Amino acid sequence: IISPGGIGYDINCGVRLLGVSVSAAEIRPYLEQIATDLFHAVPSGVGRSGKMLLKPKELDHVLTHGAHALLKLGYGNQSDIDHCEENGKMHEADSQLVSKRAKERGKDQLGTLGSGNHFLEVQEVTDIYNESVAQAFGLIKGMVTVMIHCGSRGLGHQNCTDYVKLMLPKLASWSITLPDKELACAPIHSQEGRDYYASMCASANFAWANRHLIGHWVRECFTKNLGTSVHVNTIYDLSHNMGKKEKHLIDGVLKELIVHRKGATRAFPAGRPEVPSSYQATGHPVLIPGTMGTSSYVLVGTQEGLEHSFGSSCHGAGRRLSRMKAKKTIQGNTLREQLESQGIIIRCESNRGLAEEAPQAYKDVDSVIQVVEQAHLAQPVARLKPIAVIKGG
């Protein structure tokens, strides 16, 4: 079967990590201005429109070709594509299976962060745990990284909604009973299952194009402030909230599965054919973001994780407080002052939005990473500390 709800509403929400060829100490005098420029360059917030309005044919091109569509328009470079999961394009995408309503919601949202836990963060690499793998990933202690966390925006959400509604009335005919209608699903070889998968691939392509475009604008902001001698390269772009056709051993037999990763992410070790050539010897970077006042981590997958979890890891710390409870118990203006006292520059539409995503609203990311390591799902490579955060309100 394939389940839209089991994959998630924000299809291909994911993380892109950029490496910047300067140290955190070198960037500090320019950081306030860089944060302001990033905030203006990358629209954020609920329903926020972007700087690019796509005509119907242009949107279909993005849904079909993903990040490649923007590369042809002069945004980004080939290295960005080469260091992206699936090279930024699901080949089984069919834009015609994405509804008119979903396209209407997405036509002006390319190049936007959105709200909630989505963010753009400038970071410092504070700790290296595995020197050889960190070197392969291009990570050096003290260097600057930029993390982009966003997805397919309203288009992906609407696509999931459309197919949940489509599948619900047909469950009985497939002899499927569910504890929760959000788990609506269809046999993968049914027409509904095939159509959803192709539309999910199209939504995923939109998300890759979204992060690709934001990455291009980040590069422009750094060049503007630091000059053309500073290089900003994509270390990796990793998806979560995806369904992937993958081959795994089941009771000693190699089978093709639809691996659903809602709130989870790939963590493939060395040797898997899906891993980019530059990371074949190590496995690809596994990116686990923290929150505004806490660290994010870069890890690498393990063979044990491949066998026990289909090569999967968590994609973040996970919420401890609901957004409503966080707003009631945390003062946004106080939080801003606390973060700024720690040397973290904040750019956000509203203090209320800050409160919803406060560090104390989430589980302790350091403890989460420890559990991931102890379970042998992935091994830590580097720790990244936020020095500037851009969020939607």
C-alpha cells in the first residue's frame, strides 16, 4: 500500500546544508547585515508569496523537472544538483495528477520558507566527532554553514489533502480498515495508488526547486556582503516526509518496498547506489536540525541502521509542547532577548512565531542524537551552533 498521511502533508519537507568558505570569527562583523539581507531575500510566514510568480506551463515544468528546471534558468549550479538526494528530481512525477487547487496554492510560493518549524539558519561548526568523514563532507571546525529547512508549501499540503479524500470512500472495496482516517491508503498497484505516487513525486520536485532557489539567494547575499572570493557550496540536500521505492532485504530476500518516512529521513551508509558519487565511500550526510537556541547535527548512516530501520533516522528533536501551549507559556519577546544574549541574531515576522518554536517546546536534541547513536541508526560527524536565525511568523 501507499499512504499519503503516512508520508505527510508537507511532502519533501527537507534540509539543505550549505558550506561557506569563511570562519564564524571572520563573518561576525557582517552578520547583522547578512541576517537582514537573508530575511528580505527569502520570504517567510504563513501563506507568504515569493518573488517568482509561475505561469501554468512554468509550474508544470518545475513539477516535472524539480531543481533542474531552475538550473536551466540560471539559478544555482550543477554541484547543487549533484549534492541533492535523487539529484533534485523524481523521474516518475506527473504534473497532470496535481490538482488545479494545489497548483493555485503553489504558483507564487517558490523560493519561500513558510512558517512553523521552517527556518534559515547561519551556523558555526563547533565540534567534529569524526575527522575523516567530516573532511569528506567538507566540514571544518570553526567554519560557517547555512541550513535551510522547508518543503513543498501549500502545493504539497493540498496534494496530500486531495488524495486522502480520494482514497477514503474506496477503503472498503480494498478490504482496508483504519484506526484513523488520516492513514487513508491505497494498494500501490491500484490506479489511485499509482496516481498518488506520481503526484507526490511532482510535489517533491517542487520542494527541491524551492530549496534550490533559496540556496541561490543565500549565495547572492553572502557574495554581496563578503565578495566573490567567498564560496557557498551545497554539502547535501536531504528529504523527509517522503515515500521512496527502495530495495531492502526482508528475511534474506531482496524486495522492492515503498518506504514511508514521515518525520524521518534517509540515513544510507557507504555503498548504496542511491548515495551520490562524492559520498559513496562514507555514506551521505544525515542532517538533523535542532531549534533556535540549540545545536543541529550532521551524522552518517550505518550498516546496522540500514538493516534495522531501512536506512532511516529521525529528522529532528520532536515537539514536547504543542504550538498552542508554547504560545501560552513562553513570551516571544523574552525569548528573543535570551537568544540575542547568547549571540544569536534573530530575524522573524513576529515574537509570537518565535514562542511557538522556542527551544523549550522541543525535546533536547543532544539527548536525541545520543539515542540515535546508541541505536546505531547513525553516527555523529559534526555539531553546528546557530549564530543567526531567520523564521516566518
